[in-house]
Amino acid sequence: MNESTQDQNPENSPAATAAEPMTYGYCSWHRGYSAGIRVIEVVEQGTGPGRVQSACGPCREKHALVPYADRP
């Protein structure tokens, strides 16, 4: 009988420990491109294009910004 020395716990599998995908985009606070962008504010307009403001992780921490998706 061949016993495996690997941990059979699914929580330790590479798929379970992988982080969520990082988004790359424009940070409206430091006005530059960065990874880990999250939407902070959505400005809707009746006519014409709306606007979305996004922030990177360091700017979210520095300015105490709450991502739009995490708001109640």
C-alpha cells in the first residue's frame, strides 16, 4: 500500500490558497495606474456618460475609502 505524505486537507490545496484576481486600472486618488483597483464611487447621470472613481489599496488605506461593493 502506497501511503502519500502529502496533506489531504482541501484547505491546503493551491486552489484554496490562491488570492482573488487583481484588477489593474487607473487610481483616481493618486492619478496613476496600479494593481488592486476597487470601485469607490459611481456617479450616474441622466444624460451623457456617467463616471466611476476607483482607488488602489494604498490610497484606500490612506484616505479611509470603502469600496462600493462593500457598502451596506
